[in-house]
Amino acid sequence: MSKKKKQSGKKSRRGYWLSVIIIAAVTVCINGLSLLCTPFNDWYLKYIYPAFLNTIGRLANLFPFSIGEWLAFFVINALVILALWWIPAVILKICKKGERFRRFTCSLYRVALLAGCIVLLYMTLTEFVIYHTTPLDPNPKREKREYTLEELILVHNYVCEQLDIYSQMQTRDVDGWIIQDKKVAMERSAEALRGISDRYPALAGWYPRLKPLFFSGIVTRLGFAGYFYPYSMEANYNALMYESNYDTFAHELSHSHGFMREDEANFLAFAACTESDDPFLIYCGYLGVYGYLERDVWNSVANYTEEEMLAMGLPEIFILWNSFVDQDWCFLKPEQKEQLDESDEFLTDIVSPETIDKVGSDVADITIKMSGQTGMASYGEVVGLLLQYYDGILY
């Protein structure tokens, strides 16, 4: 190799490592600043983040399929290949063969490292900083405080009463299943979010169209009704879910406007839907939080007898006997569940459906924890926001 080529190679390597160090340093600095300075994060959300939505988001919106989903699929497969690629390189080195292949392997890993640094920086700018903004306050007129078991039961009972009312206002088929135009529900969900933008200004403006997930079966096993890809600014929904879960539309769209925390997205979907003038969305909004309230109420009274509850002056817990609500409180209709089970038939021959679901929920939990939240439990933290929301209304 000539002297010129060697010098050129050294310069190239220096330039490469300098690029890696600079990108990594910038990423670390921005993340550090976001952890230490909440006002910076709030400023960033207000003035910088919308630029990504209005450029990357609008560009991705031109495509009918989810770019983010296919990028995620590509990256997962690329990581698997990279994890195994070193094996033949090591074997060839031991055999003192394949010099070109080994050089190509080194180049491949260098490219992967640089790409990884760029991706982490981009994810920091479109997601990680936003997780550290000032938490949403559903009721700024009231001071934050600890809420009582009685107040929790009052909110639970009120939601049950509303479910009883609105369940009877839905258009249904002969089997009692809800009939709802998906496109109309999507448009009205965006309108409903704009409807509460007077209290939450970040919700104003343009919304991307919701896109169905191609791998909806896998997403169902993971326990997700939808997914927001911050790197493509795309809000996606599970194409298999039953219509009663369409509060998911507002949930995913709220992510696109910077409300990344799952409990806050749950609350905004609830507030937008229940404050709209659409009986279907109102019903979905109450259904979306009912499970969390029911779980927390029964967990809270599990150690009390009925006599103890009466002595404490606690209100009677409303139990939903409405057959419509009982039927609508599901994620998949029977035919959709059959479709999913058939598609997973090759897996269920090896492991049980329960094991598949357990592994799926564990993966989902880890995925959410990686973003700095409390895993799948973060969805249930919406109950605390509901207690603040109804402070001054129900108690």
C-alpha cells in the first residue's frame, strides 16, 4: 500500500471516530440537560418538536402504509444479522483466510456504530427529551393532594353510570356488536383533541392520518391497541381490535403532539372523547378507563369486609350488569380472535397461547420501561389523573 493511501486511510479513520464522538457527546449532553432542566424540555416541546411533526410527519403522511413499522422490522432483522455476522469472520481469521471478508466486516460494524449513534441522537430529539417535560395537570385550579378510597369509588361509580347510559345509545348489529365507521371515528378523534386544546395548547394544529399496523397480530400478542413511531411521526392502530377500543385513535394522536407518557395519553383520550358531542366516542372514552378504575377499586377494598366498609361510611360499589357493556369490554370480537389463533397455529403447536401472551406482555413491559416509564403499569396511572380531573366535580 502506498504512503498516500495509508495517510488517506488514517485521515478517514480519524474523521470517522471524530464524527462518532461528536454525535455521542451531543446525544449525552442533550439527554443530561433534559434530565436536569425541565424548563428546557417544555421550551423544546413548544418551539422545536412541532418542526419534526410538520416535516417528517407530513412527509410520512404521504404514504398509505406505516413507514415506521417497516423501519422497525428492518432494524430488528439487521440487529439479528449483525449479532451473528462476526461468527464467520472469526472462523476465517482462525483459518487465516478471507481477508477481504474480514475487512468488509470491520467496515460493516463501523457503519452500524455510526448509524446507531445517529439513530440515538434522532430518538433523543423526537422522543427522549419529551418524556421529561412538566407532567400534565388535569385540574390546575385544585391543589394536588392524596385522594381517599371514597373518592376513588365515586369516580368508579360515575364512570359505570355513564357506561350504562351510553352503551344503549350505540348502533348495533343483530348480535349486539357495535357498528361504527372507522374513518369517521378517526376524523372525530382528531377534532375532539383540538376541542380540548384551550386547556392543553400542544393539542392544537395538524394531525397525521392514522395507519393500520401490518403486523397487528404480533401487536395484539404484545398487548398494544396502537403504536406511535416518533422517528417517522406516525400514529398507528391495531387493525384487529373491536370498535369499542377506538379511544386508541385519540391516544395515539396525542402522542404525535408530544404527550409521550402513556398515562397522559390515556387521560387525554378520555377527556377528548368524553367531552366531545359524539355518543360513540364518549362511550369509548369511558370504556378506555373503566378497567383501570375497576382494578384499583377492588384491589383497595380487598382487605375489608362488607361490615367494615359500611362502618367506614364508604359508598356501595356500583357493579355493571349491563350486557352491552359486558360484551363491549373486550379487545377482539370472536371472529377476530379465531383469525389470530389460526395465524398463530404453528406457534401454538410448540408453546401454549398463554405462554405466547405472557412473553408478549413481558416484551411490551420492557419496551415501555426503556423509555423511562413504569412499564405496562404506566397505563394504569391514568387513575390518579382521573381523580384530579373530577376534583371539584364529584367531590
